[in-house]
Amino acid sequence: MWIKMHSISLEKCNLFFDFICSLYTLVTDTYLGEEVINSDSQKVGHFKWCWNKNIENFAIENINFKSEGDHYEYFWHFFSESFYSEGGKVIITEKMDDYMKKLFELHVEKTKSDLDVLTDIYKVIDKSIIIDTKQ
């Protein structure tokens, strides 16, 4: 009922889950450690590189997202607090995969809080899709 009420589609959920997982993989796989990325500007620079690479990778598949907007801010704050913060790498690595999988699987029972998070993430990414009206 919640899914219908908020116009959440299975196809977009799968796409947005892939977008988040790809970003997560880029951030974690290319992170060179606190010895190298040790200032706020380097953290921002690393995240921006990963973000732009993720946007570029989806564009290759003809799936276009805006590079700036609420979705960028949402995920920058998420990674800033949960990954780039001291001790954050352990927390995000252990819990991110399972949480996002459960969150984006529409047939899995969810708490009200989970539904709110899913809806927020869905809407913020959905607003960032660039629709080509020329086709």
C-alpha cells in the first residue's frame, strides 16, 4: 500500500539500488586510506571524483542523472558521516550492503522508519533523472 501511495516503481527501485551500490563500490574501492586522504578538501575531492565517475558510468548506459542537486547533497552527507568520519569505514562496510538490499527489496516487510528512508532516497534520486524528451 505504501509503495502505491508514493508511486514507487520496482524498475526504478532496482535502478536506484544499482546507482547507490555503484557509488558505494567506487568510494570504498578507490579510497587510499587516512594516510593519503587526510583533509576535508581531499575527502570532498575523493567523493566528487567517485560521484562524477558514477554519473559518467550510468551515462554510458544512456541513463542520465544530474550531477548536482539534492541527491548529491544527500549522499555526500551520508558518506561524510558514515564513511569519511573517524572509524566510519568499518561501520559502513559491514552494514551498508545488507541494509540497502533489504531497504530496496519491495517484497520484504519494513518498519515505518525503513519506509520513510526508502521514500526519501527514492524521491531524491528520482528528481535527478534527466529525461530525454527528444525520443
